[in-house]
Amino acid sequence: MSFKIKTPDFDLGTIEIENIFINDFMPSADGLYVKVYLMALKLAKDHNESEKFGNETLSNILNVPLSDVIQAWKYWQSKSVVNIINVINDTHFDVEFVTLRQLFIDKNYYSPHKSQDLIVKSVKTKRYNSLFERINEKLGNELQANERLQLMTFLDENELSDDLVVEAFNSLKRGAYTNRITTVKKRLFNWVDLNIKTVDDLVNYTEKTSEKYVNYKKILESLGFPWANPSSGDIQVIDKWLLEFKFEMSFILDTIIEITKKTRNPSMNYLDKVFSNIFNGEEKPVYKKTAEKKAIKKNAFHNYSTDEEQNLSEQELEKLLVKNLKSR
């Protein structure tokens, strides 16, 4: 018994693309950046000393501006996927592809030298020493050396309060171990993107995105103020409708629609009177008409009602017309 791979009749060539690139780097990258990376990787695999490839070659092959190619390399270097070396000027330099498997190992596993540096840093830095103790207490077990290094690296690059970091670990299951640092880093990354740096920032953001805040915005939108934030007075009045009166949001919105059909720009105090009267079983306030219709001056024809005129024959209508004309 043996295992064999069938040899193709025509070998058109292949290149090896690491799964780490496909799974972890490609989904979040711009499509053009991916094209630049893959085409340059192919050219690197087809490397021939007699033929030199450069950024101009990539620009021509992909039919894109040279500036876009340069921007792509800056992006991939920021992700540690490539190294830009032997720089001559802004457009002429060499690109060295990093082995992503080695990059993964370097970031997730530690040499004795790295572990020693980690221990010294965490002990000498009072902040990290205290922070790790608080996190360990939350988790019910200690952070591993790898996890501590990742967290310290993240915090060195991002200014976040210790309380917020502890809060990120707070929702993890006590005693959890698997993927916990990955989960926490994703949460912290999201907070950084939202400009949340302290627990107070988090509380304010949570309040603004809560169901109550959404209700405030819906009511203000129905009143013609979609971009306004609720004032303290608005919140007090709306909370009374929802919590004390226990009115459904659909009922409140439908009532406001009916009110705004009859009066423009009703004040919050006016609306509060309406809903208070409804809650107390009283009639709704009577809306004042903005303008009374002018009285219509009647002439002789208005002495007869429409019903009477409809019952007259053509001859009788002619006699009536003649009579009215003579009387003028």
C-alpha cells in the first residue's frame, strides 16, 4: 500500500499562502492591499537574479497608481506582516515577507529571556503588579505569563484606566481559562474605538445605548428633533409617562402624532398635561384654532338651502332666477 499524488500534465505553478494570513489578516484588509501582497508574494517566489521586480512592476501589473502600492506596504508593515528594508526613497525599497507562523509563535510563546523581562517588569511596575492581583482575584486563578505580556503590551499602547481593564475581565466566568485574554482584548479594542477610557465613560455610553435612551430619542424624533439629546426635563417627564403612568411606547407615539396633527410644536409641558389628563381619566385639552373662518356674506340665493334647490324643477328654478333679478 502507498500514497501518491498524481503529477499534472501541465505544471502551471503554485504558491503557498499561510492559513494565518487568510484567517487573521485578509478579512480586515482592503482588497487592493491583499492584491499587492499576493502578487508580490508570487513575484518573490518566482525570483530571478537576472530580473528585478519593484513597486513600479506591481503598479503596472495590477493597473493601480504607484501611491496605492506604497500605501499597501505601509499597511502590511504596520501589521508586522512584512518588513520594509534597504530604503532608497519613498518608492524604492525592498520588502521582506515575514513567516506568519513564526510571528504567531513569537507573540504567543516565550523564550526564557522574554519571560525574565516580563517578571522583572511586572514586579518593578507597581501599576501592573497591583492590576494583576485584582484580575487574579476576579478570575479565581492567575494570569499566565503569556496573558500578562499581551495585556501589558496592549496597555503600553493604549491609555486605559485600571478599573476599566478589571471591568473587561469582570464578565468572564470565574475560573475561566480558554481564550480569556483574546476575549478581553477584543472588548478593550472595541472600547478604545468608542473612545471609552474609564468606567465613567463606559457607564455614560451604556446609558445612551440603553432602551430608555432609545425611547427618549424616538419621542424627540416624533416631535421633529431627531438630532437633539434629551434634556433633564425631557427625561423627567418621559420617565413619568413610562414608569409612573406605565404607558406603552406605541401608545405615546400614536398620541403625539394625533396631537401634532392639530397643533404645531407642542411643548413638553403641554404634552405632559395631555398624558396626565389621560392617566387621570379626564378629557384631553381642547385645541385652539389658529384662525377662525371668515363669515361668508350671504346673498339672496342663500335664503334657500341646498336641499330645497335640489327639489325644484327646471321651470321653478327659472322663475326663481327671474324673481331675484327683478328684485335687484
